[in-house]
Amino acid sequence: MSASVLIVDDDDLIRKALADRVRHWGHVADEARDGDEALAIASRKEFDLAFLDLAMPGRSGSEVLRAWTESGY
């Protein structure tokens, strides 16, 4: 069974490398460049797991997690 994974990182190289690895393991990976994009994606789709960069411009990973849990994503 494959998992649906959201990868959020402002560093393109890190985000893409992690997404490639997740896909290599047979899972579905969606990517977001920042916290706002992550919340927009999460409002349309359910995820089993999310990797959140804690130090991003704009919304940090912890702010995304807080907004995500408060809104019931």
C-alpha cells in the first residue's frame, strides 16, 4: 500500500531529492515550496505524512502544522 506524502521545503534541491526518494519507495509525493502552498494543497487532498521545513521564509513548518491542525486538514 502506498502512502501519500507532502514535502514542504523552500530549497528546491532538498525538496526534489526527498520527493524522488519517496517515489522510489513506491509512494505518492506532492511538493510545496512554502507554507502557503502547502496549506493550499492540503486543503484539497489528504496526506498520510508531511515533511515540513522548519525554517522557511513566510510561514515556517511549525506555523503550517499549527494552521493545519487548527483547520482540521
